[in-house]
Amino acid sequence: IQSKIAQVIHNHDATNEQIDVFVKTIQNLERETTDINIKPININIHPLVLEDNYIVFNEENQINNNNDPLMLSPIIQTISSSANDVDCIACNDTCILLHHHPTLCLYDFNLNLINKTRPYPDMSIADMCWSLALNRFVILTDYDVFVLNDKTMSLEKWDIPTRKKGHWHSITCSLEHLYLTAYKWGTNAYQFNIRPSSFVFNRKWTSPTTCIKDEEIV
């Protein structure tokens, strides 16, 4: 239409009939353009609800299937312990630290004894773990935290700057943090930043975030 109008204007030969046709055509185009409505697309997404009976674990098949990755391999070696031992265990890439009350024993992966040490007589060990950041074993007692050098078997007490109710119960580490739980109903969990020679309190989780008040983390 634009090219035809330009041609008529250039030739100066537009008739009234041509002008009426141009006007009506433009009006029709404007009307059609105005009538175009962009309709939105409504998508209703419902959450996926899984009922308890939708997920079934076939325990019988897991037990009978020797290729199941959840099955443990047969026992290769054992270490004897008495009923009076309060045993904790931790390991790194090269050795295993085992608490045979009252002795801390270091074994290789063939369960050959490498070294051992006797902690303080009144030292009640609750849990142990390996800290990759410190390159040391971290040992938790009822009220304190100790760092063990597996090369020299020397123990060093590190202060834990926090107040808690009940004695310490469990310990674990990430690359940057140390985590402790206290032994009590409605267990509290504590996070500490790992520094080269200290633990710095970072945050605390309480019930019901950790568990309800009549439960505990074991």
C-alpha cells in the first residue's frame, strides 16, 4: 500500500476512487490490528504428592541378591574386644584409630597394630573423627575436645568456646567446620569454624530443627 501511494503521489494522477480505496484499506488494517488480542497461556502445575504406599523397599530381594550394592562384603578380619570396652572408631586414607578402653590403638588397613597410647586416666571418650583440614584425628570426651597426632600419638586439648547443657555426645567434620552434638533430650547441634590451632563457635541448632523435645540424636 505504501508503495502504491508513493507511486500515485509521484505521478500526480490520483483519482478520488483510488484515494477512497487507500483510506478504506488503511482503516481495515487498523481495525484488524486493534482486534488482535494476545491471549496468555495459563499453566496449572500441581505438586507431586507421594503417598507412603507408593514407595516399597523389597527387603527380601536385597538380602538374597548377592550383587546388591547395599550388601556388605563378608568379614575378612576381626579385632577382639571385651564387653566392658567402650569402642569408638575413626579412619583416614591410611590408618584406623580404635578406642579399646583405656587405650587408643592405631592400625593399618590389614589390622596390624601400628602404635598405641593411653589417654588420661579419667578421659571418657565419646566419639572420634578425622579432620582433613587439620590432618589430625579429633577426639571428643564428655566435656572436652582433643586433637591427636597419628604420627607421634600425642594428644592436645583444644578449647571449645560455648556453653551447653549435658555432656558432649558425637562429633564429625567437614572441610571447614567441626560439628558437635550434646547428649540431651531435644539434642542441640553446634558448628565451629576450624582454625589452625583453635575452634571458633559459629552457630547452634536447637529443637525442633534438630529433633523434637522428647527425642535425641544418637
